[in-house]
Amino acid sequence: DSPRETSNADAVARDRANVFHSWSAQAALKPLAFAGGSGTTIWDYEGNEYLDFSSQLVNVNIGHQHPAVIAGIQNQLAQLATLAPAHASDVRGTAAEKILAHAPANMSKVFFTNGGADANENAIRMARLHTGRDKVISRYRSYHGNTGAAIVATGDWRRIPNEYARGHLHVFGPYLYRSNFWATTPEQESERALEYLRRTIVAEGAESIAAILLETIPGTAGVLVPPPGYLAGVRALCDEFGILLILDEVMSGFGRTGDWFALDAFDVVPDLITFAKGVNSGYVPVGGVIISEEIAATFDERVFPGGLTYSGHPLAAASIVASITAFEEEQIVENAAMIGRDHLGPGLLALAERHAVIGEVRGRGVFWAVELVADRESRTPVDAAFMGAVKAQLLQRGLLPFIADNRIHVVPPATVSAEEVASALAIIDEALGAVTGARAA
Ligand code: PLP
């Protein structure tokens, strides 16, 4: 489709006639249509441009249409488009090698999957087989994917209609702004969340628990950056009770937080890491599990009972090699850290000074949430109508946002420039002013 041949209305009509959408009642859907993109910019069929501060589903970390990633995929396509997982290929081995080069030193192998959900699915399976234990503890306020165990490990509304896997339980993690632990400082929040986790482990029977599965920084749940000591404390509990720690870096990995992995900023070494999204920015669907030497060794002589036709698909592998190489050469992780530190963080905090509707701003790198409240004292979230109005105002001004509950997630590509951040901040400023002004009038 070229912008001249297809209108937005044509693309939407064809979609609504034929495509069944995720997580939605179908009848009232009004999707936006997009035809192309470049870097942080995306445009529709009529040439209207938007700054993509959603990174789609927080996955386009390298920006749209990065030429090196496209060339990497095209070269592989011309050479060998598909290959069964049992065979070896240089591109698959190199993709795993490049991922491991940025992972903690105890990691030794990569198992490739089709996306993030099945990465968590297989990590949970490995943990159960390695420990001979059954239960998995994860958090309320989390998302781990839309398959059997991953959706039941999830801690948001999407779990409830899908609760068919067994052996899962949930705990509340730290979230000082809406503390479950009557805490007033990050230290208290961390200590009390850990004490509650310890009591849960003991009450459940430590010998029955295979793994604790956590998003290093819960993403869709609100970019809940853990307070000092929390992740190290979880690791200590895992060591004490012989439980494995799985960190889900599907959204937080590969530059999102201004580090290669979000865990790099915390004093924690997991046993398994799951990844997807930013590893290749979703140019080809892929995910995987990074496996510690110890867990990998479990399956040296013993069969791992799991696999996928497209595990380590050559086009996915080529896109990973090209993407990580570009990240290294263009210092994209460093850019994300600089943007967060010098532009996006200070800029969003300045907006909070100007707009009483902003209750809290939190994040790092290019991974931020702006939580909107009806009243700063009670911290009551603004309602869905308010968020709808904010979204409309942002879109009208050319910013494509990621909205979740009462939050704007400010999550541009890791390649975003300071100028693009300045434009986006000005748009958010105007949009909030327009909605709160209209409400006050
Ligand atoms: N884990 C986290 C933290 C995620 O954010 C997501 C997707 O949003 C997933 C897992 C699931 O990944 P996928 O949609 O690729 O299956």
C-alpha cells in the first residue's frame, strides 16, 4: 500500500471486516491505521505524522525501519529463509552469543521462542524440572504473556478469565505511591514487601516452590521501579530456600531502562532471564530464555521436554545480530540512559510542577510512567473518560501515546533524540492543560 492508493478509512474498514483484535470487545473498536515509519516517527496513509512515544507495545527500541536491521533480515532471507531448530547455523549461534555477551556472567545458553509469553512458559518449565518443585510465585501488578502458565503467572485482570494452569500464587510487590504495607519510605516498602514474601514462602512450604518470577521493573503495571534492596532481598530469599529466580526482561531489556538489562542497575543475579521485544524491536517475532550454567547443565544428560518449529528462526536470528550490533556501534543504550537522565526524567518532573493532575512520575532511561490523579491528597486515579480525553489531545497534536489505566507511559525508542523529547514534552504539557482547562471551565 502506498499513501496515495489507500486512505486511512480503507485500511480501517478492511481491518474491521476481517481482523479479530486482542483483549477487546470487537464491535466498538476504532483502530488507527499506519502505513510507514522511520526512527521515532510513524505516519498514516494520508501522510499525518506522529511521534511514536509508545514504541508500539514498548518494543521498537531501535526505532522504526532501522536500515541495518532491515538489511540483516534481507540478507538472511536471500541466503536461507527457514531452518529447523535441530540444525545448526552461524546466524543462530551468533544471535545467542551476542545476547549472552550482554547478560550476567553466570548465563551460558539461550533457548529461542516465538515471543515473550512462551519464553516465560519455558522458563517456568525449566525451573520446575531443575528443582523438582511445583509452585511459582509472581506478583499482582505484572504481565507475563498470554499462554497457559504465563497468563496465570500474570497479575492483572487478564489472568482472571484464563485461570486454567495450576501451581501459581501471587504476592504484592513494592509500589510506594500506593503502598500495601503502610510504608512511607522506600526502605520501609522494600523491607515490608520482603517480609511478606518470606511469610508467604514459609506458609506455602518452601520445598514446594520452584521459582519466583518477577518483571525486573513491572512495565504495563506502571513502570514500578523497585526500591533499594528489594531485588537483592528476593535473591537472598531464593538462596535461603532453594528457589530459582526468573527475571522477566521482556519489556525492560535491551536498552529500555538505559542499561542492556534492567537488572544491571540492581544488585541481583537471576537464574533465568526471559526476553523478547527490544532484542530485535519486533521486526520479526522472537523471544527466549537466557539460561544459567547450572540450569543448562541439568539438561546435559536429561532431555529438555520442550521445543518450537520456529525456535531460533533464521530471520529472527539475523534481526537480533543486526540489532545488537547497531546498539553497540551506535551506543543506543548509552543514548537511552542520557535521554532519561538529562531530558525525559527532568522534563516530566518539570511537568509535574505545572500540572496538579500528575500524581507521580517514575522511571529511568526511556521507560517512564506519568500517573494522573483527580486529587493529589487522596491519590484517586483519574477516570477512563479523562484518560480518553488525554489520549485524544495527544493524538491531535501528533503524539502516539501508550496509555494504561490512569497513566501515560512515556516510552519512546531508545534512539530518540533530545529534540524529539522536547517536542513530546511540549505536546504532553499542552494536552494536559487542554483537558484540565476544559474540565475546570
Ligand atoms: N512479559 C512482559 C514483561 C511483557 O511486557 C510482555 C508483553 O507485553 C510479555 C511478557 C509477553 O510477550 P509477548 O506478547 O511477546 O508474548
